[in-house]
Amino acid sequence: MSREINVTYRVTRAVPAAQQATWRALAAEFTAEVPDPEKVEVVITDEYDKVAGEYAVQEPDRMNSSMTAEQYRADRVDGARAVAKTCALADGQAVVVVGSALLAEGMRTAQHCLLHEAQHVRLHQHGDGAFAVHRRVPFALADQEITWECLWLAETVLDEYRCERTVHERGWTDPANMVGPGDVAGVVATFRSARMRWDVTGDRMRAFNDAFASLDRMAKILAYGAAGVVAGVIPAAAWAKAPVTGRLLDLLEDVPGTDVVVPREELVAVAGEVAKRLHQILREMGFNFFYPPGGGKYFEPV
Ligand SMILES: [Zn+2]
């Protein structure tokens, strides 16, 4: 049995030999990071949205189970674009979709991004990914001041934080690939636009989708930022310059990277606390969302 990850190309234009050699070198580093490399396929593609969407809908645990493959978009609300996505499939299998344009950003960036994805695979194969962990332990929402929407986001925060923390701890940090206060400010601006759009149109569904797209992005940036601060690659004082940046720090700082297997009960407990903070941030950004006692969901601009 091969002890290497599988690398395949889904490209409309042939990949030059030199680039293939670079991908092979990166794949070898990736292989060294994961417990079960033979269950991993890295798909390099120049049709990232399409291919990432195809695999995203195969994941057994999804935040939005009605999303179709065609609806997947790499574009984020603040103009950022995803370049890689790990799709966690059944039985420890994983497909990592990587945009072939990543190499153009330089070897350091490619290494940072790819080895970050390798940590997602690691969590998945160790069985201690936080994403959907509430489905794997006894968990009731009733006694929490949170919603499922924010809990799913909180779980992604934990995974992103642990993966990125490990990247820094291993010395794979690409200084050009770091978040800063400006990224937080960029997302705050998208909340403001969503709020102004609501004031003009009164379109509640649109406002809900906009606000949650912004919260999703904010959650990830705060996770990356916390990982950088805790690992000492982002100066805490610089990070503190933007609003809300420190909000998750105290909850995350004691959560280890991917080397330590964290019990699911612990993960779900921290995720619940992170979810409460995300609700607070959403309120501060001008929106209120909760499940009223009588049932249903309530979303309104504050
Ligand atoms: Zn990630």
C-alpha cells in the first residue's frame, strides 16, 4: 500500500513540468503531516469554485446541507478569495482542493496554505475536528444562549485556530499571508454596508445572509489572528488596534494545535463559549439573532 497522498490534476491547461515538480515537493511535506496519507487526495485545479463545490457537497457534515455544488464560491464578503479547501469525507478520507494559481503567490505562501490544509486532514483523521462535534457528543442547545448557526461557526473557529497555530509553531509562517487589524476593519465595513442596505430596502432575508457572510469571515479572521498572537508571530499590541480582535483570545489560547488530541466534550464546551461571543459581536455590528421561546428564529437590525 502506498504511504503517500494522491495528487491529481483537474486542469483545463497542462501544468508545466517545473510546477508539477513543485507540487510533488509540497505533497511530500503534506504526506509527512497526516496519519493516513493513503486516504488523502489533493486535487490541483484551475477551476477552483467548480471542483471545490463538487467535493464540498460530498461532506457528510455540512452547515448548509441544501447548498448545491454550483453554489460554492471562493469569493469572500471582504474581497478575499479561498485558495484551498479540505473536504472531510467518511471513514477518514479527505479531498483537499487547491487552486493551481496558488504557486504564483510564491513558494512560502503555497507551503503555508497547503500545510494548513494538512492540519485539517490531521484533525479529521485524529477524530478531533471541532466541526459538527455537537453531533458526536450529547449536546442540547436548550440551555445555551446560542443558535445552531453560531455554533457551527464557532466550531470552524476552533479548527481554523488549531490548524493555523500549528503552522506557526512549526515555522511555516508566511509573513505575507497573515491577517492584521486592517482585515478586521474590512469585515466591519461589510457589516456596515449590510446594515445600510437593510435601512434602505428592509429586506430581512438579504440582511440575514449578508450579516452571516460577514460573521463567517470575521470568525475566521479572529481565529487566524488569535493563532498568530498565541504563537507569537503577530504582536498582540498590533492586533489589538482593531475592534473585537481580542474577543476570542482568552477562550482559544489554551486550546492546543493539532499535535494534541482534544476530547470532544472539551471541544464542544469551548465551541459553545465561542458561539456566545460571536452572538455578541453580531449584536455590536448591528444585528440581533436568537431563537424566541415560542420557537422559530428571530433576526433584526439592532
Ligand atoms: Zn483552514
